[in-house]
Amino acid sequence: MTWIIIATFSYFLLAVTALGDDYLLSGPPEPKSYTFFVNAPGILLLLLIPFVGFVMPNQHQMLLAVLAGGAGIMACFFLYSALEQFEASRAIPAIGGALPLFTMGIVYALSKGNINFSSKDLIAFLLLVVGSILISIKRGKTISFKSFVFSVLAAFLFSLNFVLIKSL
């Protein structure tokens, strides 16, 4: 039953983030520049290396870190592009609905099918995903293919980012 509290809280944080993104993107910044300014401060973390117990990662860890970082940056770009093309109240739930599907698919592929779910877990998972997708659909309004592609790419790249970071 703890999972419902965690899922609800995560959707609350997702909504707060969507409102912030909607507010920030209502102005002139384009997705490319916004992605740069959001992700560029991360390089400043290199300045902390002398003050923490930093251990140089091996080549495999470095490759995973670079891939995870690249996926995260591209995911941000597609998220901001989707928000530019699409209402935040439609794009964010679409991304939020597709994200667990891609995450489960990537983990399933990497674990070679070694995941066990109970029927209750699968039903709860599917209800959350379907609910998120239904929120993003509005009667009488069509979703442009371009905004749909941006939302799906953002969800896939965020999922890839999460899985790669977890594997570090």
C-alpha cells in the first residue's frame, strides 16, 4: 500500500514541475537555449571534486555516465519542445504515462525477462498508465503528430536516463 502514497506524491511533484515549466516556457526562450541553461550548471559540480572523496570511475562507468547524461539532456530538449507545441496539461501526463512503460521495457530487456510481477502489481501499473494517458486526451482536440513524437521521445529518453543512472 506504500506504493500508492509514493505514486501520488510523485505525480504531485510532476504537477509542480509542469506548472513551473509552463510558467518559465511562457516567455521567449526556445527549447534549445532553455535546455542549455537548465543543464549547463551541472558542469559546475566538477568544482566540488577537490572537496569530496572523488574516485575516478572505470571506463564502463564513464561510458554509462556519459550515455545517461546525454539521454537526460536530450530528454529535456524533447520535453521543452513538447511543451512549446502542446499544452503542459496534455504533454506532461502523456510523458508521465509513457515513462513507466518505457522504463519497464528497458529494464525487462536488460534483465533478459527476469522480472516477476504479481497480477495485482500489473493491474495497478496498467491503471496508473492508462489514467495518465486518458488525462492527456481531450475531446474535440486532436493531438499533433509532432507533439506526440516529442512526448514519446522525452519519455523514452528520461526512462533510459533513469535506468542508466540506476545501473551506475
